[in-house]
Amino acid sequence: MQRIQDPTASTTLVGPPSLTGPVGYFQPANPGITLATRFRYWYATMLQEELMAFLTKTGITPDTTATEFNQVLAAVEQIAGANVATITATGALTSAQAGVVLVNATSGNIAITLPLAAAANGLPTEFTFVRTDATGNTVSIALAGGDTPLLFASPVPLVVNGVMTLRADGVSKWAMLSRPPRWRQVFSTSGTLVVPNYTKLINAVAIGGGSGATGCSTSVFAGACGGGGGWAVGQFTVTPGASYTVTIGAGGAGSAAGVASSAGGSTSLGALLSATGGQAAGTSTNAGGMGGAGSGGDYQGNGGDGSDGMTSATLANWPGVSGGSLFGGSRRCGSDAGFGGSAPGAGGSAPYSQPSTTTNGNPGAAGIVIVEGF
């Protein structure tokens, strides 16, 4: 697209003459009756400048060779964000590529740099990134120059199956219109939670370890059952890149008849949540283990208490179950063996048998931390 170039052309904009006649449509000549509508210079200028306005708005340089015939279309596509591009390697985007960007990182890690927010001559610019590969390679999208990210950190990762829309205000700021998929991380062993740099909010639950049960013997018909770990649940505002130490409470070990079992370990997520483990069984005569307690967050609770042991073979009205956790897992006492904790934080159940059998109690289950990010 280019303005008219001709020896007869004016180098300054010539305004229209005094306009007369009806406003309407071009018509053909009807000999002897009506004249054909004349194509006036001012009308051609109006059409030309209407089209040039698209190029001016998007910052596209007019073609001086008179060989490019799609510049207006390119400008419209840029304004509408109607382009579709495929990225397979590290590089920088231009505002002319605004639209859908398909990112395939099969060949390696990719680092994408956005154009300056003001690169499109002050026009708001929008990119929607779609991750199309399923590899373990990384994709990051960074802002250029001194542009400012709003409520996210640059560079921002594009995860597998991720779809993300970033929009510039035409001046210096970028906003994220859609977020990467919600993520979840489960800790069954101690470790460290590092908050991804697009995450501002997490939901978390922490459960302490369940305690073990005591055993049965010739003098103890049924052992005492273990208690369940305490629990706490909360929602927290976090800072991208921040790290939290995750400690998972171990399940308590079972013990012989008449010997106190091991208590469950405490679980914690930094200073945000904590939950003590189930208390040891058999610490007072043949008493079941009490449940642990949670603290921090929005909701807290105790694990279930384990049932007491028995020295008599009379089972009537004896509940004989271990303490459950937030996730359940309470188990009945078992003939000759019993059961270990069957859900995170559940206490171990005790064995029962004839006085001639000696069997140790079962262990409790380890605790757990589950975190979901948004």
C-alpha cells in the first residue's frame, strides 16, 4: 500500500471543493437523461487516506515499490490479533505477529521475547500462546526492555498443555488474561515447595503421621490401636519464586504387648501449616493413642483416637479400631495381625488372638502435604 506517486500528484493534502448535490451512490450514464457520476480527486484521496490510516495505526511502513498488495490486510490482522504463527526455537516476536502463537519445544528449550508494549505505535497488542508438545523441555516468555508485568513475573513459563494470553496496553504494561493450568504437588516425603513464578495463591493441606499400635500376648488379648495424625487446611497468598520447607511426619512404629508404641511424626509446610502426629498407644496401661492436632490456616482438626486394648477375651462392646485422619483410613483390629494405617496419617490397628499368641502392633501411616496453585 502506498499513496499515489505521479508527476501530477500534490505533495500536500488538497482539501475537497465546496460539495453540492445529493449524498448517494455512483451511477452510470443514461444518454440524454443523466450523466455518469464523476470520480473526483477528493474522493480518491479519501479512499487512499482511509486505507493508509490502518498502516499508520499499526506502524507498518508503506511499500514504496508498489509491489506489496497485502499491507492493509496485515494491519487489520494485527489489530484483530488474527495471525497464527508457529515457534520452534528461541527468538523475539514482533507486534505484526499478534494473534495465536503455537509453541513446539520438541527440539529443545525455548525462550521467547515479546515486542515492546509500545511497538505497535500505541496499539494494544495481544498474543495467545499454546504449547503443542508434551516434552520435558522448558518454554519461557519474557517481556522486552522496561515493560512492566501486571500480577505476574517475567519470564513466565508455558507448561505442557498450557494456554496463556498476554495483552499489552500499547504503552509499557502487559496483563495476563488467562493463566496456566492449575497445578498440584503432593509431598509424601519431605522436600521443598518452590512457588512457580505465575502463582499468586495456593490451597494447602497438611496431615501428621499416624501412631503405631501395641501388640497382643499371653496376658494381653488385644493391643491398643494407634491415633490418627492431626490436620490443617488453608489458602494463602504467596510470592512467585518463594520456597517453603516441607516436613512429612513419619508413621509411628508398632510395639510389643505392654510396651508403648511410637508416636506419629509432625508434618509442616513452612510456617503456614503444621499438624502433630497421633500420640503413642499404650502409654497408660493399655490405652489407645490419642489423635494429633493441626494448627495454622483456615481450618484445623484432630485425628481420630485409637481404641484401648483388652486383657480379656470377651469382645462384646469393644470397638477395636484405629484412629483415622482427615482422609479416613480407620481400620479394625485383626485376628492374629491387624492392619497398618491405610490412608495418609491413619493410625495402625492392633492384633488380637488367643492368649497363646504373641504379635506386635502395626505401624501408622506417614503424613502428607498437598498443595494446589492458581
